[in-house]
Amino acid sequence: MRVHIEDLTFKCIIGLLPFERVNKQRIIINLSFDYDYSADYFIDYSEVSTLIKKEIKKKKFELLEDAIIHIETLLYKLYKINNLKLKITKPDILKDCLVSLSNYK
């Protein structure tokens, strides 16, 4: 099975710039991953969404790279998943474009 969580949107402290360290900004997270569904094992996507929001808000990352690595490591540790695709977008940081970072290869 493949889980998709799209456009998970919330405000948090994230970024290097001085104003980013004090003002919450909106981010959008998109992710997908595969797992082996069985009658004995399924993944609660609501739990995954809540975990991601909680972790990013708590850690107040300076770099998107560090946020992606942290969430990636956490999800692989807690769940039996593979092929995780994760993208974080900062839609309001620049006036004329969306800025994103992903672990896509």
C-alpha cells in the first residue's frame, strides 16, 4: 500500500533569517510512503500527520534539510515503511514563488 499525505499545512518557527526565528510562518508538507498492509498491521495516517506537526513545531529547525532528515529518520524508526518521499514548502517566504525542499532523488 502507498500512503499519501498532501498539503499538510500549519505554522511554525523554521528558517535562518532573524524574523523567521521569532515569527511563525506557514509551511506545507507533502509525503508518501509504501508499507506492507496486513490484517495485523496498518498505519494510521492521522497519527503520522499529528506526529510530523508536533515534531516540526517542537524542534524549530533552522534548515529545511535538518527538518527533512529528522522526520525521515523518525518515520523509518517508528513505522515499517519504505520509499518515503517528503517535501516541505515555504509558500510565503518569497513574494514571487514557492520555495520547497525534498528528499526526492
